[in-house]
Amino acid sequence: MKCNRLVDAGRRQFLRGGVLGVAGVAAASVLPAAPAKAEIALARVAYPSNRVGNLKDLKVDEPVDIAYPDDNSPGILLKLGKPVEGGVGPDGDVVAYSVLCPHKGFPLSYHAADKTLNCPGHYSRFDTENGGQQVWGHATQNLTQFELRVDDAGDIFAEGADELIYGRLSNVLQA
Amino acid sequence: MAYKRRIDRLPIIPADAKEHNVTCHYCIVGCGYKAYTWPLNKQGGTDPGQNKFGVDLSQQQQALTPNWYAPSMYNVVKQDGRDVHLVIKPDADCVVNGGLGSIRGARIAENRRSDITGSQQQRLTEPMVWRYGTWQPTSWDDALDLVARVTARVIDKDNENDLLVSMFDHGGSAGGYENTWGTGKLYFGAMKVKNCRIHNRPAYNSEVHSTRDMGVGELNYAYEDYGLTDTLFLIGANPIETQTNLFLNHMLPGIQNGARVVVVDPRRTVTINACEEAAGKDKVLHLQIASGSDLALFNALFTEIVAQGWVDSDFIKASTFQGDIAVPEDSAHPAALGSFEAAVAACHLSLDDAAAICGVAAADIAKAAAWIAEPKGGARRKCVTAYEKGIIWGNDNYRTIGALVNIGLATGNIGREGGGVCRLGGHQEGYMRPSDAHVGRPAPYLDQLIIAGQGKVHHIWANDHYKTTLNAAEFKRTYARRTNMVKEAMDARAGATREEMVDAIVSAINAGGLFSVDVDIIHTQIGQAAHVILPAVESGEMNLTSMNGERRMRLVEKYMDGPGASKPDCMIAAAIAQNLERVLREEGRNDYADQFKGFDWASEEDAFMDGYHANTGQIVTYDRLRAMGNNGVQEPVTGFEDGKLVGTKRLYADGKFDRHGRDDKLALFCLGTWRGLQAPGKEQQRANHRFLINNGRANMNWQNWFLDQKNDFVMDRFPVPFIQIHPDDMASLGLKPGDMVEVYNDVGATQALAYPEPTARANETFMIFGAPSGTQGNVVNAGVNELILPNYKQTWANIRKISDATPAAQRVSYKSWEVEL
Ligand code: FES
């Protein structure tokens, strides 16, 4: 009955402890010393559009490890087998979530029997069929879901996130 | 779809942000947090030199990092009149929580009132008086003058029985030593009010009379005992939900170290599941007893432990009463108290008899007795016993808690490492009041006095009985009728002078009406009946001291302004006293007026010095406590050495028990024989209704949801209160998940959404208590024990569908709460 599969990317992220090079960071630039001029900043972070998979490679209840918006933010791409709000693809059933628990950042694992993501840290769980709603737990936000787009070739692109990802104060890391 | 804040980045705390000590003011555990504030037009940066953490925030931070905060930990608030950024995040250096945040505490910032982000606009900002058919904002002077003039008409020097008072007795959000002292000095010092009650029960009494009468204060251990023990014995408690970081940061490490767990609960809770995940099923014993049968179980455990010889004879001899009966059973003592031998005789119950009463196997009771008491390698088996509302608000409170303490005393497991027999607690504590001895014991049953038409003026301090009392349906009907008589009288005299208006009010109350003054932070449900509403501040909007479940005292430093003209409760109490003094003098009642002197405090700190400091050896001050930070000091505080307050890790380490006030300092055993469902009406209710309506709190919803009712994250999950029912029972009632049901019985009715719970037993449900849109107390009957302790847990009712799921309820998840790893 029990599904003990730990999402690999999340596991690696957790065990690694250290920090690898950061993707998606603007190259260091030399700012003019004077005159002082406010930098123009955007009101929201600019999300990259990253290909995270193709429809033909997805099987129901077999999550695929992805990372979005950069390599240090592990997630899963998941075909649920039934249409859900926010799902993409011809069946409206493809979703993607961060797998860093929004409580304390432990890696979530997928339990196919009730399509939830579960946390070994302090036992929180999140409903993948309902926008990542925390079914029960300690996090003060529901699970970050990645916005998806599918092109004509079936390629799936992640293009945004709807909550702050655990462990970063900007969803797109910036120096 | 689930609620999302759509926040994709947060302002970074700059290196020079102000830092304030904060103890979470929600549950008893009192996790340490830090509040950071800085000016609105400043921000930190990702470079280590530019932020408070001194780390590179352009990098992903790892699990358990102290260098991250969630959007719920952020807000913009007023500080000294200016808008500032506010982050309140868990303190990694606090020994209580070690940096963990609960689903409640990690939303403190989001649940502050903000004119900028629009959060908690429900907070009261100005005094209000009933005028022209509704509540009109007014000045403090105007509102307090009306309160004083009407109150002065119904009280006199030797008779204050027409003044009814409902007042919190806790620490934490609206309580604390400052505010219990302020209200206490008014009602028990200046006055001797007898007809009063506490926020969660219908009388002014202890929830744990028996353990105190036995000499054992109910908070006697240190949280570290969970890490030192061999066995955790948890009764009527669900700590992963209601004392979350006590469970995660202290119990769980103990369990992972190999401690066994015995849980007594008629319900399989998420705590049990978590213990099984951490320890393996073979280390966790769930005694799933019939609701209300705890006393029989404890007496059988006691009998078995004694029969096996697993008692600490030296301890019994040195530290407990020798003889027969020390305190006879009488109207103030629902059981006699006396020696070990007397208790062995009075409490005798065989394993088989208990098994029949409790509905669990005799072998499991024997196994529990061994896990609790069988010596390990010739030495005492360490066992921490922790109980809470399951028995406090359950059948035969006095005897049941007494029977549990018997086991701790017999095995020498109180006052020693890895031991303790403690309640877990709800709110934090912060009690400092003049003596309440004049109230008497049993104390008056205030709700019944109100229902019977007694009393004329009611002062309410942060109590919302409409949501959190028993027999709530009848209480609300009566309360609305009696307060409405006064409203109608006031409406009829619109335009009258103050004197004429007071006369009109007094004639309405003499005709059976009730004048209601409500002091609170929001306009509550009982506040809808009030005639004067006074706005209070809460923790963080004032300096506030409290202690947690291991008596750890901390100071929450004021980090923001209170909303509008709101004030600390202690200062409101002082202002009421001063207005009463003024009015009584005007009326020429100088002797009586003199009693209301001594409230000339300039701040909450003055109230603290007048109350706590003056009455506890004059050791603790704000400065000294502030210097102790979020780790504070464990009470009682015994001295000040080397710049530090010196506290007490655990009580009774010397084997001397004094909570009962006996000179011999010997603990007493409780002679409480099992006697079935004790409170009036319970047996009949059980016989006549299909479902047990067990009830309690849940992780997400703090108390009566007073702030959470305006928190989108919370209300998105449970838009209406839930009742957990087995899927087969749901099928028999024709229910789909989320359907709205009516729960109804001989005393009232309420509503809830049906939540399928496969682990529930047939015909046994669990409903969340205290919700704003479905008061569970409506179906709890008026039956209490001899000392007026309510019996919320033993409630039976029928259930029927009244509606399909509401649109909001249709959107939520109905999956199991039990983690699957
Ligand atoms: S990290 Fe997931 S529940 Fe704590």
C-alpha cells in the first residue's frame, strides 16, 4: 500500500546541504559610480520560460523530476489522469509543483494512492489535485504550483510560480 | 483551487533592522520568534553585508534555514506612528522551538492589523456606545463614564452580586501578568466580585482542582523531560496539533531516542500517526477507550501497577501522606484525599472490569501498566504523563485527574528527570490576581445565573461565550433577549441626557434586562449584544509577560502600535476603576470610592511592577527579563545572580509538595471510585442519540478563530467548521464530502461540513470546537461536575443533511490527514 518513492531531485537537494552554482543570475556588472540614478526594477520577478518535458513522456502517477526556475528549485511534473483546475495538456491533467516543503524545506514525496505530496520533516501533506492545498500540516502557505504551457509539439514549458518557493526571498534568484 | 498569495518576492531585512523578542502568543508552548522592523523606504540586499542574516541571499537556502521567511511572516504596520516593514520569524536560538514555526505562530505577522496591506481590518479602533439603534464611535471618556455610571448604580460596598464578570485568566494574546493583574485588582481588589467566570468555562474555578488539592501543581516538569524519558503517557491530548512544537521539538526527539508512547484517546489522532511514523507501530500503544471511561482505565492501571509491585515505596513513605483520610469527600471535594493505602482500597478495579467499561483489551491495559511503571534494570522507569482537555473537559474531571496523579505519585515520577504529571495547556499562563477565595467553592455557575435572569451589568473581557460556552443555544437566546431589553430602552430615549439615559438603562435592567460591556480586540459575536464596546490591544502592541507549559517566563517586547485608540486591558481596567471612583465620589459614596484608589499606572510596566513584581519577591523586572531574551527564565524565579535571573527547572525536585498549602508538604492520593458518566443528562443523551460528537481543536484554527476568521489561508481550507465522520456512516446518512449537516439533540443544533475520516469508529464523530459559523457548544448540555467544570467532550446527537456543500466548501480537499511516506 505504501509508496515510499522519494522524489529524487528533492532528496538530492536536501542531502546536499551545500549550494551549487546558481542558474539564472544576471552577470555581475559594473555600475557607474556617479551620478546616483535609481535602477529601474520591475514590479514582479521576470520568470524564464523553461522546457520541462514532453507530453509523450508522461505516465499517470509517475512524477518526473524537474527544476524550475533554476536548478536549485526542484519540482515534479505530474500527469494525474483526470482533469483538474490549472491542469494542462489534452486531458487537462498535467501539473507541476515545487517539492520543497513550504514549512521547512524538506523534500516531498508522492503518494499515488491519494495523489498527495507528503513531507518526512514534520508530516505535512499537500493535494496535487487541488492546487497544492495543504491537506494537513505546518506550512503557512499552500504548495507552490508552477504555471505550465504546452506547445504544438507537446513540449511543456514552465513559466511562472504562484507562491514563494521555500528557501529564497525571490522566486527568481538575483544578486 | 487552493488559495495562493501570489507573492513572488519579499523585502529583505536590512542589517540594521530593529530586533524585538517575541513569544508566540497563541498556544501554551510559547515558541520564540523575532520581530524585525525597518523603515518603509529602506530595504536590505542579497549581499551578506546588506542583510540581517549576514549571508548571500542570492543563493537558495537549505532545509531548516533560519535565513528565510514566508509571506505569512511579513506585513507593514505602524510603529510610533510611522509605517514600517515587519517580519516575525521563528527564533532558531530559542530552546522551546529551536527555530520551528507552527501554522499559527508563523502567521503572527500576517494577522497584525495593517492599513497598508489591509490585513485584520476587523480590529476595533475606537470605543463604541449603543446610540440611535447601532454602535457609534466615541471617546474613552464618554464610553467609560457611561460604564461607570451604570455599574455604580448596581454595586454597593457589601454587595456586588449584580455585577457579573467574564474575564480571561490566561497569558498570551490578550492576557499576561499585566492584564490579569489589572482586571484582578479591579474585580477582586477594589471589589469582591463573586459572580464571575473564566473565558472557557462557566465559573471562576480551577480546571485541575484535584491535582492542586493533592499538592501537585499541574505544570511541574521541564520540556526537556520528554527527551530524557522512557515512556510518554499522553491522555486526552493531541500535541502535534495543539502544542505543535512541543511535540516536534521535544516529544519527537524523545520518541526517536527510543521512548515508548501510550496514548489514551477515543479517537485516532494525527499525533498517534506521527508517533507511529517516528517510532514504529510496536513502540506506540493506543488505548482507544470508550468516551468518558478514563477514570476506570486509570484506576485499573493503578491497581495493576500496585499488584505488580512497581511502586516507589521510599518516595511514597517520604513524600506522601501517611494514615487514612486527610480530606473527606464533601461539596468542595468530589472525592476524598488521603494515603496511598486508602487510595489502593478505594480505586481498586480489575483489568477485566476496566476492559469491559473502557472497551479495550485487558492485555493492553496490562501492557500499558508495564510501559508506564515496570522498572528498567532495577531503576525507576521514567515516564512523563501529559494530559489536556480530553479529561479536563471530560467526564468526572476531579476524580479522573486525581487518578492520573495517583499513578505518578505511586511510581515516584513527579519532580524527577524524565518524569512529571502535567497538563499540556491551551493558552499560555500569566495569572496574578488578588485572592479569589471570596468566590467560594463550588463557584457560582455564571451562565445559569444569566439564564435564570440574575445580574444586571455584565463586564466581558476577551470572552466570546456565543462561540465557546456550553449550553450555548439557550445562553444566546437568553442573553440576546435580556440585552435587547436594554437596547430598546436606550433607543426609546434617544436624545436624552446622560442622567436620563442612565435612568432608562437602570429601569430596563430592573425589569430583567442586562447591560453589557465588552472589552475585546474585535467585534465578537457576544459583542453584538453589547451596549459599550472597548478596544484592547494584544501581544506586540504592548509589552506583555507570560509563562509557557514548563513555566518559562518571557517578555514580548512591543514592536508596533495598537490599532487606533485601543489600549492594554490593564490600562482599561485602571480607567474603569478611576471612573468608578470619580462617579462614586460625585454620588457622595466616599468610603466605597476609596476602594478604587491605586490604579494610577502610566503604562503596562507599572501594572507589572504593582502586580507580579511586588507579589513574587520583587526580583523580576522588564529590564531583567528582556536581557534573558526568548529563553527567559523558568518560574518560580528565586534570585538574580551575575546579571541573570535564576529560575527553577522542575518543581518538587526535593520531594516536598505544597500546592495544597499543607504545612507537612506531603502529597495526597485521590480516592476516586469509578461512577459512570457523572454529569447530569449525559447518560440520557447517550441513550437517545446515535452519534458521539467528540470535539476539540485542530492545528490550523486557533481557539475561536477570532483572527483566523479574517485570514484567507485559513478560511480557504475550512470555510465552515468540519465534522469528521466514517465514510460508512456518511453513506448511511446520504452524505457526500463537504455536505452541510445539522447536528441536533435535546439542547440545541449546529452545523458543520462532513469530512470523511476512515479511521473514525462507527457512530463516533469529531467536530471542531469554537468555530464562528457552527458553534459546537450549541449541542453540549448544561451538565457540569460538582465544581462546575464543563463536560464538553461527552456529547451525543443526531446528524442529518441540510444542504449540499457550500460553494466554498466544494473547493476544498477531503483527503486523509495521515501522512504517507
Ligand atoms: S518541512 Fe515539511 S512539514 Fe516541516
